[in-house]
Amino acid sequence: MTKHSPFRYFKTSPKVIRLAVMLYVQFPLSLRNVEDLLHERGIEISHETVRFWWNKFGPMFAA
């Protein structure tokens, strides 16, 4: 039985998802600050997307 990636249904790269979640968790930043930092790097996502990723992948990264 093969183990599926938890990122398989997302269009965004897993590296971008990890970066957004880790920025939010590791530093005292708001969701909009993370959105602005990613925008400066050329990544267009909303703060609500970061919140969704944090709710979905935050516990997995913490484990």
C-alpha cells in the first residue's frame, strides 16, 4: 500500500506551503504579514489561504 502525500490536491508547491506555515508559526507575524512577505517573493496568495494551510498542516509540522 502506497502512502499518499498530504499535498496531493493542492496546486501550490509543498515548499511554498511549508514556508508560509513555518513563517506564521516560527515568527510573531500576522496572517497578513505572511501574505505580504510572500508577495515580496513573487508568491500571490491570500491571508485566508495561509490560515487554511496553518489549520490543515500546522499539527503535522509540529509532530
